[in-house]
Amino acid sequence: MNPTMTDLARTLYESLTLDEERALYGITHATVKNCLFDGPADGESALKEASDIAVEDCDFHLRYPFWHVHGGRVTGCTLTDTCRAAIWYAADMAIESSTLGGIKALRECDRMTLTDCDVDSAEFGWLCRGVTLTDCRVKGEYPFFMTRGLHLKGVELKGKYSFQYVEDCTVTDSHLDTKDAFWHAKNVTVVDSTVKGEYLGWYSEGLTLVRCRIEGTQPLCYCKSLTLIDCEMVGCALAFENSAVTATVRGPVDSIKSPASGRIEVDSVGEIVYERAPVDGQGCEILVRKNEG
């Protein structure tokens, strides 16, 4: 494959087509540039066990290229839909201006950053620790399952069962279009974002939403230590069932159902539903503000 040495003593692999098994296995202190990982040999695990690598403007069509990589920067690369399970058991990698396709693109990784990336991966970001996404577009059926230390800023997410069992998560300036988000999540803060979908945040603990627009039916039920600060709730029927909640809501709420405890302040509410009457001295205080005029 004729690697060359750069003036900084980094090995350079440039303009190569590589399809053999473990084509660049275990390389270190190296740059891989303008390479194509595809071909009839259909080899897997091209960069397995590599470290201190810079991968630039490459196309990956084959499976498992970045397993057990420690220390790397991936820039301007395309991981196609056939590049299955691309990044597993890796640590300390920065991925920039790249496209990540293929199922299970990121799993069991530590201290990963993604910036200006397009992700289309059904089971993206499972069981990771310390993942930061900035200005990314993410599409996935079941993203971020059981990940800890997750931070999103400026992210556009299209998902279904997103953020289940996540812990220690922050989301800012993002648009989340998803169903069943944040189920069983712990210690999550969402700020200045839109969260759209059904059954938001059920069974969560320590979920805080600040200046968010919340859309969708039956949100925020069976929650512990739920906090809403200056949020807007659109199309939110039967909210807060059996939740311990402190909330200030701007604008109307369609209906509130049987909150367990705490205090809810709202401009107006279409209906307050109790399946059984709260016991005196218990339950949740609901304050409906008087509209001016």
C-alpha cells in the first residue's frame, strides 16, 4: 500500500483503495487521506486497534472500520449505509463534517465529539460515556440508549424511542422530533429547545425543561423531581399524571390529569381530570393565572 512518511514523522496513507481484512490494523501516529474502503475482498475492521490517527476525506463502505480506536480525528468522511457498526469500543475521537450511516454507527464509546455531522443510524449512540454533539443532524429509531454524560447543542433530531435510560444529559438550542423521549432518564436538562412527540419523559427522574416548547399528547407522566420553567405546552392533553412536579407554563394546557404532588402554574387549562379525588393536604397545587382583561 506504499505508505509515506511526512515531515512530522507521521505515516501517510493517501489515495488508496483498500478492501482487505484489517487493511490498516493497529496503525499509529498516521494520516489516512482520500482513501476508499471498498472492493471485492469485502474485508472488515480496516482500522481496528489504531491510535493517534487523522482520517480525512475518505469513503467507507465496509463494516466495523473504527473498532477499539484510541485517539483520532475524522474529518470530511462518508460512512455509507453499508458501513455497519462503524465505531465501537473507541475513545477520545473527534468526528467533524462527516456523514455517518449504517445501523449501530456508535456504541460503547468514551469521550467522543461530533461536530457538523449528518447521522442516519437506527441504533445510534448506545451505551456510551461522554458524548458531545454540536450542530449535527441525527436520524435514528432508537438513539442514545443508556448513554451517560451526553451533551447536545444545536442538534436536529428525528427519532422514535430517543434518550431512553440516559443519565447526566444536557440539551440546548435543539429541535427534537421524537416519540417516547427520555423514558426512565435521570438528571436531564433541556434548555431553549423544541421537544415534539407523544409520551415525553415517562418514568424519568430529575428531568428539567427550561424555556422549551413541548408538543404532543400525554407528556411527563410518572415522573420524579420534574421541573418546568417558563415552558410552552402545545397539544398536551392529560399531562403530568402521577408526577411529582414543579412547573411554570406560559400559555394554555389542554388538560392536566392527576398530578401526584408539587405545584403547577399555568395561564389557562382546558380541563383538570382526577380519576379519584386527592386527599386533603396532599396532591398537587394547580394555580391558573387570571388573564388580564
